[in-house]
Amino acid sequence: MNGFNTRAVHVGSEPDSLTGAVNPPVYLTSTYAQDAVGVARFSDYARVANPTRSALESCLADLEGARHGVAFASGLAAEDAILRTLSPGDHVVLGGDVYGGTYRLLTRVFGSWGVEVSCVDLSDGAEVTANLRPSTRVVWVETPSNPLLRVVSIAAVADLAHSRGATLVVDNTFATPYLQRPLERGADVVVHSTTKYVGGHSDVVGGFVATNDDEIAASLRFNQYAIGAVPGPLDCYLLLRGLKTLGVRMERHCANARAVADYLGAHRSVREVYYPGLPSHPNHAVAAEQMSDFGGMVSFTTTGDAAAARRVCESTRIFTLAESLGGVESLIELPSQMTHASTVGSPLEPPDNLIRLSVGIEDVTDLIDDLARALSA
């Protein structure tokens, strides 16, 4: 099975051998009977393994082109498991535009433990090189980034990181494996908040890490078991169900986002639109080369101040004012006061008049009419 959509539907979802059920069962169990003392038939405890979780891990790892896939209870739990490979004194090079929760985890949790962080423009090879140290263990890339939709050449940063013996981690949440596969371009680790496009329906929280590195995979498995931030079986079932329609949904997300970005770009109340599919985007050429399409996220600044941007966010009727992204419904938010509030006062602080849209799969004419009403307000 070579096609993405074919694999998304079938990998991990083979008909049940006992009943022939076409969907994998949800194994609601916390423990397993043993055939003899210390001889487990499947596993000794559900924190170690669960068949529904194994099905999800197999499918998403396959879609990312990875030998190993490890599921977690949230995107931040997945990031935490990766970062626990670090020690006090280790250094991380972080993109200058990333999710506020990632920045908070690195600076306030691991920072207090002694991990050092440098925030840089990862599209500038000279700046990346200047910030790599002998103690640099990880280079962390978000592409497209959150919330400014910057795009970084994964292959170029991989070469720089590997030249200093650092591990390249790529957050692929915005692109998903349908649009971009970082391992094929030199990344060592791929991380997802599966809460977003993988789940796709705003009804589940989860995280995932994919890698082809056996040593990293063993560390992730140990952390999954020892720390216990595992997703429940029903969560895994919902995520596996979401994967089956990921390709179809992403095509609609991308088409709608392109139309919304074009509309905003021509609006007199919009100062700047951030969407990698626009030829005016500074990283458009890189995005066109490494992604099969440009995603469903659009950000823009208003010509007015923060108060004006807030009024726009509070005036939509179809776009729901809410955090998160990647669901079938369209969402609108003000990053400086919502998802990125933890970055205020830092080098990562977004403009206070920046609005971020997660463009859903509704009829695009309705979405544009909704934005037109809100912008006129």
C-alpha cells in the first residue's frame, strides 16, 4: 500500500481477527491476565501498551515514514518526553516564532533545571551557525511556525545541526504528514500535537513523536512508560479515526485558506497577511519546494491597533473565538492575549494586532462574508 490515503485508512485498522470488525476495538482495560507469573500474553499493564494505542502508533508512524511512533496524552507531553533526553547545561536552539507553550516549557520548566535556550531566525544560516555551541544538543524547528507562518528549510537546518552533532526536532503539527514529511528531509525527530489536524474534530487531546533513530525511540518508550503521560484508548481511537480523513480534510483546509488569504490581502483594513501560499510571503519558495500545499492556517495584522484587532475577533459569527486549531470548524484568536500570552516580553512576543485564523472546511463564501462583517465592525 503506497498511497497516503490508502495507508491512512488501512494501516493499524486491519479487520479484527475474532469478529471481523472493520474498526479496531477500543480496549478499555487497565491490566492484562498473565499466562504464568511474569509471562504476559500482550503486556503486563496498560501504561506500557494498549492495542488501540498500538494501532494509532503504527498508522501515524507509517504516514510520517518512521520506524517508530510513540503516542502521548498531549502535544506538550510529547515535547516533554523529547526534552527529557537533555541534562543541565545543555543548549537548545529554538526558532524565533513558535507556539507559546513550547517556549514556556523550555524556558520555565527546563530552564529552571539548567537547560539554556537561544531564540534565532532559523531561515538565516549564518545566525543559526553563530548560535550553535559545543553544548547544543537540540535544534527545534516549527515549520510553518505559530503564529507568523514562517517556513524553514528542514534540509538546510538539518545540515547545520548535524554538523555540530545536534538533533533536529521538527514540529509538523501545522503541515501534517499529508503536506510535509520532515524525516525525509533530514529531521531526526518529528513531533505533533495530534489534538489539531490529526484528530480534526476538536474532541480529543493528544501528542505524538516519530523517529527512525532506535536510541531516541528507546528513550521515548521509557519516558512514556516511566512518566505515564499516555493517551487513553478512546482518545487513540478518535485520533485513528481522524487519520482516515486527514488527506481529504487537508485538501479542503488548504483550498479555503488560500481563498481567505487572497481576500484578506486585498482588504483595506488589513496591513499584512501571513500565508506561505502567497507569492509575497518571504519563504514562499521554500514552502513550495518542501510542502505539497500550504496548509489551513492564516494570520494577519489589522491596520488598526490591538483594540481594533480584538473587535474583529469578537465580531465573527462563523469563526469561533477560541484557542487551538485544525478542527473542521473555523477558529479565530488574538495570539498576544491567548495562545502566546506566555511569550509577552520575550523575543517571541507576537504583534498585539495580529489575528490568527484556523480556516475550517465550511463553505468558503460564508467564511469570507463572516470576515467581511467583522472587519467592517
